[in-house]
Amino acid sequence: MNNQFHKTQDSDGYLPMQGKQENKNVYELPEISNKGHQQPLPPLSEDIANATQRQSSWSKPLLFMIVLLCIILILLIIILGIVTVVYATGNNVECTNTATGASNSSNTNEWADRIAQNISQKIPDFNEWANGVSQNTLQLIQDNTNFTELDKQILQSTKDSAQKLINIVNTLSNLQDTSTSTAGVADDILLIAQELLELHNESTALPTSCQQLQELQPNSPSGYYTLAGPTGTYSTYCNMGTLCGSVGAWTRLAYLDMSDATQNCPSGFRLYQSGVRACGRNSSSGSCVSVDFPSNGISYSQICGRVIGYQYFSPNAFASGSNNINSYYVDGVSITRGSPRQHVWTLANGLTGSYNYPNWNCPCATGSSQTVPSFVGNHYFCESGNHASTWTNILYTSDPLWDGQGCGSLESPCCNVPGIPWFHRDYGSTTTTDYIELRVCASGGATNDEDTPVSFYEIY
């Protein structure tokens, strides 16, 4: 680029610049003159004019952005200054509070509360948001008809798995009885499988009786099984053999074995521990103590069971003239069902089995004058545990009662009755779900006269 300059000097000494400029950036220097007149500049060429116009067109936005950024910067500086002042003031208040015993703590607390309140107002309502999401999700599930089909599939899979668990239980039970070397492992796995069945908690997953179990699995052996009752599941013993002349599938409703030290007497019974552990009355006068056994919804037509007891002091079998099933009509055990009571079986305890006391010995004993209540009929056993001519206030443990063994010379007919020690009632086609009640009764006081505590019973 070539430039030519002509210098003139006016009265003030300033030199005006004249010449042609070929570059695209044109700078104009004003001439200051108080006396003379500036000489006119020659007209700009067309190229220079176009360059000047282009410069004006792109410089305006750039200037605007620069101004805007400056304003923003100034605002940021102001805000930073305010924050610094507030922070410094807060620290001063805190220091003052520490030194003066928190004299200005209220101001600081108010300042903090205002900040917290302002922040909390800016936080969105997450509860409202969560409720909205849950409602939308619920609506989505309700609108999706495929979930109904999915529920059916899950339910069917659950039932299938329950049936498979039942098969595992029965298979392990067979293994438990046929292989002693694997019995311990089988017991553990069997217990786990039964607990898994309980988790299903479905009436269709478990049998409701031992008879139903045998119908589903004919080869099921005797043992403990988990059954479904009206209020949940429970574990009980199923006797799949022959009891009381009838084949298999007996469900045990009642069981007590006081030779097991872990077992206790039913509530309300008195514990005897003289040589044997037994459960009797705790009364000084005529009374009965009882325990009920629910049927767990099982409809039955037969009852089979046995009881072992012991003689205390001087019981005398059936009370004279008593024909009331709700009273202490016997010195011994009364087994009934339902309410009002219906007689099932009576197990009486006579005074002695070897010496003739007609009014106090068992009615089945030779020479006895006792009569049996009409509601009892032939459904009773009677024995004595004392074979001496005298009696005393002890528990006669040498001869257990109602086992059909060890009967005295006069009691031979009492030990030769059919079925003993098992009692049996068969109601034919009549079925019931009545509960079973076992009562220990006596017409005299247990602590000073007579009692017949029981040490073992099982009822199916």
C-alpha cells in the first residue's frame, strides 16, 4: 500500500493529513482549529466507501454484546459484595454470641430462619409428585389387561410347586422309614419341605386330614404331617396302619406322654411326681378337671384311643345313684364329644382288685354290686391299682390302669374285655366335627380322699 501526504501549516501549527488510503481500516483524525478553515478533503473512492459501510454493519452487535457483558459483570460484582457483607456480618454475630453469652442469637436465628424459609419455598412438593406418579402407575396397571393373565399364571405355578413339595414330603417319609442310615438327613429335609408348604398357606396345597392324605398318596407311611385346618396349618401324627380294627388314615387329635420330661400337664391339672409323672385334680371336694381337643374341621365317624392312669388313695368306681353325664359320676376318666356332652367312653377306677368290697369295686369285678349309668352302657373299662385289703394316701404306681394287664383275682373279667387298652366308637354313616373332651373326675377330694391322675393318652 502506498500513501502520499501533503503538509501545510496553518496559524496554529497543526498539519492536516490528506491522501488516498487503500487498506480497509480507515481512521479519521479531526483537525482542531480556532482561526483558520480546514481544507476540504477529496471525495472517497467507491472502494473506500464500501469498506466503511461494511465496518459499520458488523461492529454494532459486537459493541452491544460487550456492553451487555460489562453490565452482567458489574451485577456479579455487586452480588458478590452483598454476599461477602452478609457472611461477614453472620460471622461477627457468631463471634459476638460466643463472647457475650449469645446475646444476639435471636437475630442470627431469625436470619437463618428466613433463609431456610426462602429455600424451602423454592423446593418442589415431592409428596405431591410421588402421589402423582403412584396414581399414574396404578392407572397404567389397571388399564393393562395382561396383568390378569399374569396373575393366573403365577397362581397356577404356585399350586404346581405346592403339589411337587407334597410329593417330596411323601417320598422323604418313605425314605425315612426304609433306610435308617439316611433317616437323619431325611428328617431335616422333610421338615424344610413341610415349612415350605406352610408358606403357601393355601387350602388346596395341603390335605385337611390323614384320610385325604392317604387318598392323594396311598403309599404314605405313618408319621408326622402338616395338615390344613380352619385357621391355618398344624402338625400332627397320622397312623396309616390298623387301629381298633379299621385300616389306616387315623388323624391324632390328642396326645400326652408324661414320661417325656419336656411335656407338661394341661392347664388346670395337678402334677404328680411320686415315682411317675401324672396329671390329676387339685380339689379338696368332688369335681372334674377337663381339657378339650378340637377336630380342626375334620368330619369323623369313628373314635379310637387309649388312656393310662394311676390310682391315688381310695377311689370307688361309679358313684352310687349318679346318672348325670355333666357331674362327677365316676372316679376316673370321662371322655365325651361336643356340647351338650355325648358319651364316648368311661375309664373307672375301683377300690381294690383282690378283695371283695361289693359297693366300691368295679362293676365288672366278681361280686360287685355296682351299677353302670345308662348313658355309659358297655362303653367303659374299669380296673384297680391296689391289690391289698387296705388302702392309704399314696399313688399306686406298680399297676397302671386300663392297660388290660396285672388285674387282681376279682378283676379278671375286667381285663378280658374286647379291645383293651384301646377304646373304640363307630357311628356308622353318621359324621360329626365335634371336639373331644377328656375329664378327670371323682366324688371325693383329691388331696384327702381319691384321685385318678393320667400319665398318657392318645385319641384318634
